[in-house]
Amino acid sequence: MKKSIIILISVLITFLSCKKENGYNASDDPGHVRAKLKSAQIVSASNKFAFDFYKSFEQLAGNQNFFISPFSVVEALSMTYNGANGDTKNEMANTLGFAKYSDNQINEYNQSLANALVSADDKVQFEIANSIWYRQLLGFNVLPSFIDVNKNYYNAEVNSLDFNSPVALSTINNWVDSKTHGKIPTILDNIPSDAMMYLINAIYFKGTWQYQFDKTKTNDTDFHAEDGSVVKHVQMQLETHLNYYSGNGYTAVELPYGNSAFNLIMAMPDTGKIADFILNMNDSKWANMIESLSLKEVVVKMPKFKFELNCLLNNSLENIGMKQAFNPDSADFSRIDGNRDLYISRVIHKTYIGLNEEGTEAAAVTAVEIRNATSPGPGVKEEPVYLFEANRPFIYAIVEKSTGVILFLGKMVDPTVTSVEVQ
């Protein structure tokens, strides 16, 4: 068998802003698209994966901040799934919640979801871009069906590239830098001599709060950690009508962006550890929490922060059932090149979030690296005013409201920590 590495990278980056640029062509009837998504119930399956993955990752990350994009991981693995076969394919389908659906349904869902997201709010910028870079090498034959499915459903740009060229690395990284508007400037440190292909998916998402925080009320205050320690952090303040809930041992609030299609949802347990709160959370409890939110006059006090995460997801994904894909002896990705000599060696995940008085920027990069199994390779004031003060550990999510799709999920235990690596 020839020595080869196929690295499938899905860069899924999400920010919040006010205009639309590159990416998928939006549907003329996004409402119809969203109704189709809901009727297919794949969104529910996707959110179930989100919380299974979230809890698995939390157990590995331990008592520290993290910020992940389940949406990014699902998109990356969906593209990889198009190359899987046999038991490997079945296991991936079960893990991702796709077992009930055909390949066409899954790919059509991802395409329809992309169309719905980019057209959801004309005051929020949401861009999706995909690219395929493959080595110019005689004898390396990627199946046209694998290229076509990613080109047709994910609108991927396809480029042949001399990976030995000194400009190859910068060519790929410059594409990533451009599509993420500089928030994730590089995805590759080097191109290994036996790397054969990169599949890259980038999402850009940027927007402003519907209700701006009052900068005159931003100040330094205390954040109380679970161990009783206290750190000073910069806290923002807002008072307005927001969807809010308090009960069942936690308090939650929803902060809209733009025209309210995209929202930041924060949930904070009243007592106990944030890890226990995450462990008990699932897609149905999340849905019930969203249903419980109602309009109240709320004072929101929350950290102003920036945070970056760099991690490997192999263990998190294996722990929730995706094992064979990582096993050189059993993985079957024969729909990539027609041979059973490929396996996933690494799933790399990078994220960024910046949250301030104006709005939020958030970014995620997911890299699925596939290698050859035989190669070692390298309001009104009369009503009550409620308070949501995030001065202790909390979870948070960026969600598209009409579909219910969770784009990002985070845990905050110390707003002064700006970066974390999890191996």
C-alpha cells in the first residue's frame, strides 16, 4: 500500500456582524428551509450530539474554561462521513445521530442548514466557505464521487496544489485567515511529506447585541470560583426586557443579536458545581429550559472577556462511541480512495470568542486528520426587576433561534484566563 496521509480539515468559524459576504447562496424562502429542517428532526439529533460531546469534553478538560463548537465538529465529521464505509460508517452515524437518515438526507440537511443560517438575519453576518486542496501527485487517485459530494453539497472550492512548493503552506493558511477574518490566522504548521489532501470548511459569524451594554457601568468586580477563591474581572451591565428563567436550581437568560435570529444563552446553577450541572444537562432539558424562558425586566451583569482553546478531540469522540474510525486495524474510509488503508489519526479543534459591550465574535476550527494505516506518519418599571449576575461559574451557548441549532457551547470558571490547551 502506498504511504499517504489524507487530512480532512473543517474550519467552522462563527462571528456576529452586520453584512453578508461569501459562502452559500441563501434560499429564496429561508422560512421554508427551516421548517424542512425541523420536520426532518436532524436538528434534534445534532443537539443531542452537542451535549453528549460537551459532557465528554468537560470530563477531559476538568475545572477550567472551555469553549467548543459542536456545530463545527458535526460539519467536519459529516464531510469525513462521506468517505466512511461499513462498520466505521455505521458507528459514526450512531455517534452523530444520523443513523436514521440516508447519505443524501444528511448532506441535504447540511446544505439546507447552511442556507438557513446565512439568511437568518440581515443584521448578522454569517459566512460559510469550503475548500479542497489535494496534492499534485501521479498515482494518488481520490474517488470523483468523494470530491463531487463535498463540492455539490458543501460548495467546496477544489484546488490542486504542489504540496512541496514553499508557498503551499501559506496558500492554505492565507485562505483560512481570509475566511476567518484574521481570527484564526493558521490551521497548519507544516505540510507533511505524505499529506495528500486537506478539506477545509470555514464559517464566519459576527453581530452586535440587540440591546447594547452601558459602557459607563462597566467596572472591575469579583468573580467567585467553586473553590471559594475570588478573582477580579471586568464586568459589563445591561438592564432591559429579556427572556429569563429562574427555578429548578439554576437561572438562565437569553441575549439577542441583530434581529433576534441568533442569541447568546447563559445558564448558571444556584449552588453546587458547574461540572454536575453540565453532567445533568441534555438536549431535552435544554429544550425545556428554552421553553421556560419568558420576557422579564432583567439586569444582566456578565464578564467582558476573550478566550481561546486549542485541543485534541480524539478521546472525547471515542468516549461517546466513535471508536473504529480512530483504529488503524478496523477503520474503513474506502469511499475516499477505494482502499481500506485510511483512519482518523487526530481531530484538532481551535476556538476563539471575544465578548464585549457591542457584541460577540466567536471562531472555531475543526481539523480531521486521516492517515494511511501502514504509515507511521507524523421595560416597564412597575414590574419586578430580575437580576442575572454571572459572578460565578456558568455555561453559555450561541444558538440560531428558528432552527434551534447550537453553534457554540462554553463553560466559564475564571474570566481572567485567556487561553487553554487540552490534550
